[in-house]
Amino acid sequence: MKLTNGTIFNAQIALNKLSNADLPIKTAYAVKKNVDALKKQIAFISERRNELIRKYGKEDMIDKEDKEAIEKFVNDFNEILGIEEEIEISTIDVEKLEDVKISASDLEALSFMIAEKKNKQ
């Protein structure tokens, strides 16, 4: 599945929450496979982000008053987030997550890995 680095980066917190939920074994297995598949790319994105912070900031921070540095950081980081990667993702049937408490924003962040059964009539 092709995913942008932005999608991957935005999914990490929600994926961690889902990883800690009490899930049926097959669903937990699919979540674990997805965590493993995304881990390397999340590390890459975080490393690039930290490099940009060091490049445009001081002492591992960008001064909020330095509008030029913030703009350059945002432009460079958005370029990284726009890159597409081919990642093997296991889809999870939304019905298997029926008892999981998750926010709408977390659900949105994980939508690339959640499938809904289509009713055949």
C-alpha cells in the first residue's frame, strides 16, 4: 500500500493506543504486523525532523519568534511528509474493533488500515 510519510507520522500515536488495547488475537496480530511495518519509517521521519530542528534552531528547539526559521522548517518537513512509501499493511475489519474505545481523530489517522465489510444483498 502506498502511504505518504505524513499519513504514517500522523498514525503513530493512534497506532500506539490501538496496540495497547485488549484485542482478539488475530486483530492484535494484524496490529503488531502494522506496527512493525511502520516502525522503520516512523524512525526515519523522526530523524529527519530532528535534523531539521537542529538545522533551523538552537539547542534542539526552533525559536517561536524566528518566523523565517519556522517557515523553512515547515517547508522542508512538509516535503518529507509528502513522500510516498510502499508499506505492507494488514487491514483490520472495523467489526473486530467494536469494543475498542478510540476517538474519531484516532480512527481517521488509522483509516488506511481499517476495512469495512460491504453488505451483500
